[in-house]
Amino acid sequence: MKRPVAAFAGLGTYSPGKILTNADFERMLDTSDTWIRERTGIRERHIAGPDETVAVMAREASLLALQEAGLAPTDLDGIIVSTATPDRPLPSAACDLQALLGATNAAAFDIGAACSGWLYALLVGESLLASGFAKRLLVVGSEKLSAITDYTDRSTAVLFGDGAGAAVLTASDGTRGIIAGHLKSDGRLAELLYRPGGGSVAPPSEQMLKDRSYFIKMAGREVFKSAVRSMADAADRALEQAGITGEQVDLMIPHQANIRIIEATAEHAHIPMERVFINVDRFGNTSSASIPLALDEARRAGLVKPGMTILLVAFGAGFTWGSILLRW
Ligand SMILES: CC(C)(COP(=O)(O)OP(=O)(O)OC[C@H]1O[C@@H](n2cnc3c(N)ncnc32)[C@H](O)[C@@H]1OP(=O)(O)O)[C@@H](O)C(=O)NCCC(=O)NCCS
């Protein structure tokens, strides 16, 4: 097991107050609460209002993380934001967040790895600490998926929610922090889960709103199968690196996309469901905000204790996937 170089000094989250329930979807689309719960495990999701931008949600989560770390925004030397839904195409969400925080001493940039993005950002952050480039980093997942969700498409509309989570990452004392990490991608599968329009190949147009190509498209069944396979593999890799088995994991915090994907991953890794934290029922899939939102909620519920071994595991568009083992 490697000696950790990066550890969490603070964690914070933000969830919009507006909630969209399955009953709301029953009024909007040809769907049912039973179908949604049985196929996904989702009951409701938080939806951002016009003033709850990706940068604003990120700021709220970041201020809580900084407060816990006992740091001011000006103490940060780096800000990494993972998002698939930046407030505007240019500049990065991280630069918008930097301005809102007044974090004038930081280098700020975004990471694009969809739902796996927060794990990508944490491992990039770990490398920046290990190389000596940075000493105090903010690593954020902030998403406004409602902005790119097609609310006329029942197969995707019911899945997504909004929110943000942030961690302050600093040098480890050598006992706690990131003890293993694995990242992988397969861009050949990009068009199974993507947004065809709105980029530089197909700039926004009226036609795009009519044919719905501005919004997320997904081949649900194929994505489901790949997610199960990839999250299982990611869990194996982190456990192998650390030289432990699933039985030795105290808590698994998976990406919250679908309860059936989570159950399959846990079963593969031999982690009983009592040691898996789930909040997909109340948040839906918040992409790269989902793991920090779940980790923070688990912590506030008293489920995270010093010395625990925690497995984070994610899968997302790209396809991208990954895992991190933490000694808390
Ligand atoms: C989206 C998902 C829940 C659909 O479940 P599924 O069992 O695969 O269902 P299918 O897509 O095969 O569709 C089965 C039927 O349900 C219907 N259906 C789809 N969404 C529905 C909804 N919200 N309500 C009712 N029926 C719905 C389909 O139209 C289809 O009907 P048909 O048989 O008449 O054509 C599932 O595929 C899934 O979770 N995929 C992974 C999604 C994900 O997590 N993506 C993010 C990864 S980070």
C-alpha cells in the first residue's frame, strides 16, 4: 500500500432547494413512480434555479470546504473543477469560481471526464501536490445537468439532478489520504452517451432545439452494461493496488447513477450493501457532483470515521471510469 501524499482537509456540498419528484414526472411524461424507482432507484432530484449557476453552487460548496480546512480563498494555489455543464463555453468554470471566491493566488482549470470527473480531478490534484506544483488545492465537482436534459425524453429526463461538492486537498501526514487510484477511458464508445450539438462542430441553432440534439442522448441499456463492467474493473484495480480485498473496505461511495449498477458493483467487489452509501433516491445522477455529495452526506450521518478505508468508484460519458481508495 502506498504512503499517501494527498489528504482531504475539508469537504463541502451544495444542493439546490427545488425538488422534482417522480410524481412531478408523472404529470409531465408518460412514466410512473414505480417504473422510475424499480429501474433506477430514484425518487426525487434537486434542480437548480436561474441564480444557482455551476460557479455559484461551486462557491457555496467550496466555502464550506475551506472553512473546515481553516483556509482562506487566497491560501489556494490551485482550483480544479470537474463539470460537463460549465456556465459558458469560455472561460473555464474554474476561472468563474476563482473570481467568485477571490482566490487570487490560484491557477484554475477544468477537467472534462463527465461523471468520473471528480475522481479524475482528485488524482490530477494528487499529482500536483506530489510534484510540488501546489500545496493547497480546491477540487470541485459542480453540475447543472438540468440545463442539458431533454425534459421531453422519458428515458433520460428522470435520471439527472443538479448540485456541487468540493474538497480541499493538502499534503498528507503520511497516514491518511489517497492510498490507491485508477483511471481509464474508452473514447470509441463516446456516442452511447453524449450531447451531439452545442459544440464547435455543430454550434447552437434553432434546428438543434427542434431535433433535441442540443441535449444529452443515451443508449441506456448499453451504458448500463458498460457501467457495471467498468465499475467492477475499477474497484478491482484500486483494491489490487492497495493489496486488500473488498471485505476490508469499510465504506463504498459509488457514483450515484442507478441503484442496480451500484448493487452489481458492490456484489462484484464482495462489499455488503450495508457498507455501501446510497443517496441516488434523493439526488438522481448529479454527474461529477455525485461522489462528493454522497461522501459528505455519509460523513454527516456519522458513517465516516478516522482510519476507515473508503472506496470511491465512478463511471461516465466518454466512456470514462475510475476508482480511489482513501484512508480517512
Ligand atoms: C435508462 C434505464 C433506466 C432504462 O432502463 P432499461 O431497463 O434499460 O429500459 P430500456 O431502455 O430497455 O427501455 C425499456 C422500456 O421502458 C421504456 N422507458 C424508458 N424510460 C421510461 C420511463 N421513464 N418511464 C417508463 N418507461 C420508460 C422504454 O421506452 C422501453 O419501452 P419499449 O419496450 O416499449 O420500447 C437504464 O438503461 C439505465 O439505467 N441505464 C444506465 C443509465 C445511466 O446510469 N447513465 C449514466 C451513466 S453515468
